[in-house]
Amino acid sequence: MTNSVSERAPRTPDAPGPWIAGIGGLAVAADPREPFVQLPDPTTKVIVRSEARGRPTLLVSGPRVRATYHAGKTDVSCVEVRLAPGTTRPLLGVPAVALVGRIVPLGALPGPAARRLAFELARLEPEEVAVRLADVLPDRLPTAADGARAELLRAAVAALSVRSGRTPGHVGEVARELAVSERQLRNLFSDGVGLSPKHYTRIDRVRAVLAHAGELASAELAAVTGYYDQSHMTADFRTLMGVPPRSYFTGRLPAPRACQVIDSQ
């Protein structure tokens, strides 16, 4: 399946550190012929959105729990800085759960942290935003106690994620390995990721299926991504993507809709 959205490489910092999970750029071509698919995504992102006219807009996009399909809009480009688990509150002043399913102007978030960051980034070119974030994040790291929570969260995220050579663990198993209760693990994920551990795992598995669908047969792909069987994988894929895998990969997609309205509250 193809669409009219192309990736581009923005300027990136030499050492983004553990608080930035990834940096990327997207550009929507003029006269797009295919819907733009926004995949389920467990991360919070700082986005610089540019159009042909007007100044770039600084946005925060929270975790997205299901795929959405949109009619392409001409001459739009974005630089996206994906925040690592546990980064949302120290950088933006709000827990990740407060941003689930939302796209918010950076400066509209409550509290001084987001307003200060919006002021700092507004003067920069879009390609410079990631570099600036990498510079300011070390000064806004949490206290030692919160830092220990962030380390615990990153360990839990790694254990629940699909990785080469190892299937993701189950929530109860991971809680026991980390010597926390399942309730503590849920609270940790709510604040630092925005999703429950179970929902995070579902999204991560579906994204792994999307990334490796052309490399493995369906049954093998289900096994290596931690599903019970192929039927389990297909059901999860349909729930999060809106269509079963065969329909998605042959371009039989849900009808596109208008892009998500920016939430200012």
C-alpha cells in the first residue's frame, strides 16, 4: 500500500539522549491520490507543522490508540520529535494520560513549563527544534526519585515491546520481574506513557506486524510478535487498524475523513 506522504530527514542532534525516542519528518505532496494513514502510536510527540502560507505551528500530539485515515492536504510538512516514556511530565508539565487522543497547541497546555518551551521553540526554524529539545531536556530532568521511576518505566516498556530474538512479556510477568504490583505498573504507564500496559502492548504488536508483514508468513509473524495464534493477531489488527490485515495491505481502507481538529483546551 502506498500513499502521498513522504518521509524526510530533518536536522538531528548529535546525541539526543534517552529522553528522545526518535525524530522524523513528513511531507504531504500536492494533489495527494491516497489517504494519509495515521497509525496507532503509543508516544507523545512535539510537532512543528508547516503549510505553504503562514508561520509554523507548534503542537503536541498525544498517544493515538487507533489508526485514522484522512484525505491528504496539499503542501503540508511536519517535523516530529517523539518523546521517550517518562518525558512528558518533566518537559510539558502534564501527565501523558492527559494527552491521549489529543492534538494541542504547545503553548495552550496548562502550567509554565509548556509556555516557556513554546516561547523558546517559536523563534527557531522547524529543522532546529529537535536540536533545541535535546539541549534543554537535560536541564529539566526529574529529581532522583522521579528518575528512578523513569528508569523503571523504560525497563517495563522494553520488556513489553517486540524485540528481535525475544517475544514481549505478559503484563503480570513483567510486573513480577520488576518487583512491582500490576496496579503500580498501570499507574506508572498512565503517567509516563498515557496508556495501560496492555494497550501499549497491543499497539506495539500491531506496529511490529505492519513493519514486518512482508518478511514472514502470517503464522510465524503472529508467533514472533507474541500473539497466541494468527486469529488473535487478525482480531487485534482489525480492532486497532479498522480493517483486517488482508484488506489493509491490498489498499481496501476505511473511508478517509477530515484531519483531527486541534484541541486548545
